[in-house]
Amino acid sequence: MAKNKNINKFKKLLLNTDKKKNTSVSHTKGYYRFSKDFPSVADSDGYRDNEVFKKSPEKKAALKKKLAGLFLIVFLLTFAGTALSFSVANLPVKETETGTEIQESPVLSPGIKAVFLTGDVLSYTNTQSLTQELSSLGVNAVVIEFKDSDGYIYFRPSSSVITESLYRVSERAAETVESIKNSGLQVFASFSCFGDSIYARNNQDAAAYILSEEQSGEMQEARALWYSDGDGSCAWISPYSDTVTSYLLSIIQDIASMGVDGIILNNVMLPYSEKNESVIFPGQPSENPDVNKEAADFVSLVKSRVSCPVGAEISLMNAVNITEGKEENYLFLSGADYIAVDSRLSTVPKNISVNGKTFEDPGAKPYMFMLETYSSLLSFADKTDFKGAFLPVIEASGTSADEISAVSAQGVNSYIMYSESMSFSPENFKK
């Protein structure tokens, strides 16, 4: 038992040996021990001392060398880092992993070739034959009428609307939109805003009107609904009415929820020939009587409330008058993502002057007329810093190819082909 105790005691001493620190050496002439703390330098009298070693000139010199070396290393690393930062800053923009540059996506895909379709299409139970035919023509998009200038709505809105406006409603509009999109075609919604005969008839307190001289006298005023002239004549409702704008905005938001690729608001600006002081819009202030300004503000409102791109359609004559300063450019300042210009030559008057050139019959020289018109439009857009795109509406006719070539020569590669009978041929899309 005693033997085991001695053995354990011996083992304990061995284990503690490694833990023992060497003593500090002071004022000795002894030789070098195997200790990192034993002073290797002797003074002038041969004595070795820890304090002498620590304060010796040799030690101080070594310390200075170490500090100088450390400073040099830090300086070199700092210089290298700064140089690398400037080099990276001057490098060109890198491409992403997908291979595209980091930039904003365009609102419209380049080369939109669309056809205009009436709202009846939204009731189709099978769109395969339609989409196949359009694809064979090189068409990659459709513009479908969701609400027309008569006031008919071609789908079931979520809010209550006038019963008469639902006469042509389709209960499967959302499915039709999805089906057309699944075929590879983009879907844009056409929507008549302030041109709405049904709403005007049923809400005459919010409808544009004129005073009939034949029926008015000193003691009374007889109002009559005002109808615009020309193509697509209809009654108009007031953009100054909160009830009207709420009604329209609710329906537009329903359309956007279907996943359409964009919305084109038409009947926003008054027709160019309708600058008539006798037309009164309820709520119109006397200090700012231009109804087109209020209508353009509605375009801005719609754009802020829906997630898809929003554009507005105007007539070619409206566009020409704006570029020549005859009308205010409210629509260009509305933030619209694109402006669809109704460029159907059948609607353009004769002896029209564009960019200082007079065209007696625009239809006789379709290429030159469209070339001048869009040259003027693009120049004006550049001056006014308009960031949107132009989307010409071209009539399917024997001159369609010339018109497409003309706008394409000006860098406008998207268009909407219109046919009243929805009849199109390959020749309409050639240039």
C-alpha cells in the first residue's frame, strides 16, 4: 500500500514538472540555460540580468526593426486595397448570371404586332383556332375591347353597374384571357373611359351637355346630352365627377386582376374637332375649363392604382395638334407608359399640314404621310422628355404595308392592326 503511494507521488511530481515556470534570472555570470527567459546578453562586467536584457540597446534596436517592418506591411496592404477599389470602380457594368445587363425592363416588348378584337371574343369557349390563325400571320398580341364607347362591358365586374351595360357580358372572360395568353399571345385591354352613352343616359347629372337654344328661354334652361361627332360618336361623362372616376377605376382594376399585359384607355381626350365652348361638363371649374387636363389626371390615377402598364389612345389629329402647339400636351405629361395613336387614314381629314408639309390626300401618299407624322411625334416626345412608347393603330388595307414601313423607318416597331370586320391577311403585316 505504501509502495503504491510512493509511486503515485512520483507520478505526480513528473506531471507537475512541465507546468513549472523557469525563474527570472538576476545578476548572474552563469552559462545559458535552456530557458527562453534566460538572458543571452551580458553587461560590461559579465553579469547577465533580465532587466539589462530587456533594456539593452540590442533589444531596443530589434524592437524598432520589428515595428518598422510591421508598419511597412500595413502600408503595402492599405495601398494594394485602395488600388483594387479604384480598379473595380472603373470596371464596366457586369452582366448578370442570366447574361442581361442590369437595367430597367421596357414597358412594351419590342416588336408588338397586335390585332384589335371586339369584346365578343371574351365569350369564346375555344380560342385555339383564333390564336393559331393569328400566329400564322405573325401576330404576337391582341387588343380586346373590354368596355366600348356605347357603355357595354364585356365581362362581369365585381361592383354593381348599370344593368343595361351588362347586355353583352361574358361570364368566362378571365378563362378566355388565360387561354389566349397560354397560346403565347400577349393580351391588352381596350377600355373606353369618358365616352359612355349608357352611363350618360342613366346619370345625366354627370354627363356632358349643351343648352338647346330652341328649347331654352329666359326663365328656364333645357339640357341635352352632348354626343361627339365622327367615328365612334357617343355621349360623354364628366371626369370632374368623383362618382364617375370611381365607377371607371373599379372596372379597370377588375380588368388588371385578370393578368392582362396592359390597358389602353381610349375616349380620354376630346376629339380634335370638338373644341366647343357650348359643351359643359358637370363640375368643370371656370378657372381651368380644359377638360383634357382632368382626363389626363385620370390616366395618372389609373397608373398609380394598377400593376400593369397603362396607355392612352388619341386620334392622329389630336397628336398633330399637340406637336404643333394647338393643344396642350397634358397626356404626354400624364406618365402614360405608351400612347396609342389612331392613325387610320380613313379618319384623317384632307389638306392636313404636318411638320410644315401639306398633304391634300394622306391616303394617296401613305408612306410619306406616316413618315412625316411620326418624325414629328418622336421629335416632340424627345423635347418634352416623354419616356413612353408609341403604338400606332393602322387600318388593315392595301396600304398597311407602306404605313408599317414608314413607322418602322422612324424606329417604331410596334403597332395595332384594326379591321372593323376582324378580317386580316398576311399582306397587312408585311413591310
